Amino acid sequence: MTLKLGKKSSRRIFIMLLSVFLGLAFIGYVFAVGNPNAAVNITQKIGEEIGPVSDSDFKNFVMIFTNNSMVVAFMVLSGLLFGLGPWFIMAFNGFIVGVVVRAVQLTGNISATQILLGLIPHGIVEIPALAIAGTAGIMWYQEIVHGEGEIGRRFKIGALKALKLFGISVLLLIVAAFIEAYVTPSIAGIG
């Protein structure tokens, strides 16, 4: 029995990945409300790993794009781990976003409006880009397992489908990184 992996299936996976991200963002926020010290510590460790923001918008753009591109490449490849990797990555990233939002609120240095303006403009592009990459990885795995023909052929077909979605994801990441580096600081008043 073969399973046809069409647009309807990929759309469903995409929506479910977005839902996982948003659901875990809420859970991360609730966790941070109940554990404010842990939230602040997690956020500080993330800040230390990322390093300081550059004075150059272009350097920030390159850093953001490079980091996010590595994440989406990992999302695609992690789909080969029984189709499970993208779910964990989306869940983890969602949880961290929720924790960081609450930790930033706790500092009192940035208003709720600034936090929203700091996240939404690039997030409406970046988060779907992550979900598209996750969908690519899951669809690749499903093609290998349920596709037609020999395993090598199924692997190649899945890889080509995943590569197309990966390309779309990378294009979206360019837009998101541009917004995050050049637009967000101005409109959120955090630059």
C-alpha cells in the first residue's frame, strides 16, 4: 500500500507544526510566570550564547539569517529521524519564546507593546518558515517510508520535495531577517 503525499497532507502538517509552536509558547509563558527566576536564568544563558547585538544592522541581518538558516536545515534533516525531529524543534523553540517573553516582561525595561512589536513583524514570516522546513523534513521521511519504488528512488524523490520547501523557507528567512534587523528595532523602539 502506498500513501499519496499531497498538498493536503503537507498543509495539515504545516498547521500542526504552527499549533505546536504556539501551544508551547503559551506553556513556556505559563512556566515562566510560575518560575520567574528560572525564566530569567534561561533568558540570560540564551543571551550569553547569542552574544551582543551589533551596532551594524547588516551584521545583525547576517547573524540572524545564518542562525535561522542553520535551524531550518536542521529541521529538514531532523525529519529523517522517524519524522519526529521537527516536532521537538518547534516545541522547544515555542517554549523558549514563551519563557523569554515573560522574562523580558519581568525586567520592566520594555513595555508589552514593545515586546509585541519586537516579535510579530518578523515572527509572522519566520515562524511559518520554520514550519515549512519542518514539513519538508517530515514529508521527506514519509516519502521514504510510504512512497513508491525502491528505497533509493523514494529517498531522492523525498529529498527533491524537501529541497523545494527548504528553498521557500530560506527565502522567507531572508525577509524575516531583514525585518528583524532593519525594521523591528525602529518600530519597537528597542534599537
